[in-house]
Amino acid sequence: QVQLVESGGGLVQAGGSLRLSCAASGSIFSGNHMAWYRQAPGKQRERIAHITSGGITWYALSVKGRFTISRDNAKNTVFLQMNSLKSEDTGVYYCNTVNPNLWGQGTQVTVSS
């Protein structure tokens, strides 16, 4: 049973901000490197950011400098702060470990230009 629940998506104008949250079960979250993935319309799902269990972060070039990933280990939650949003950021956003197996439902982000 998948225990990943993403939330916080919505419709926003270009240049705006959103903060995504992902509540994960302890068995998925604890001690694992966690990531955010994005699936744009008509494209494959891609990893856009990850954070290690120790807090080290990595970002895809397309989001670097605009998105910030963080985690709250006490609450088994991963966040993605998205600023300066662009129309090409539109898609369904998922969180998972860096070695994903089953997926949650994701949260839709739509950026209007």
C-alpha cells in the first residue's frame, strides 16, 4: 500500500509561488533520500529535486535557483517551495524516494502565462 500523499498544487499565474507538501509513511521516509518528480503533459516523469537523509540537496537545471526542497524528519514530510513559476512548470508533481517503486496520486500544478 502506497503511503505518499502530495498536496498544495493549484492554478497560479506565471511568476507566482506554490508550496507543495508530501506526507509519507515512516517506512518510506525514514532514513531515505527523498525526491520530487514532475510529469509535464505529454512527457515522461522526471526528477527535479532531491534531498538526502542528511539534508544535502540537488536540483535539475530547469528549477535550480527557483525551487527549494526541504524535509521535516519529525513529521515524515517533504516540501517543495516553488517560486518564479513558469508555464513550463505545469504538470503533476509527485514525491517519492530516489529509488521509486509505487507512486502516490500526485498534485497538479498549472501555471498560466
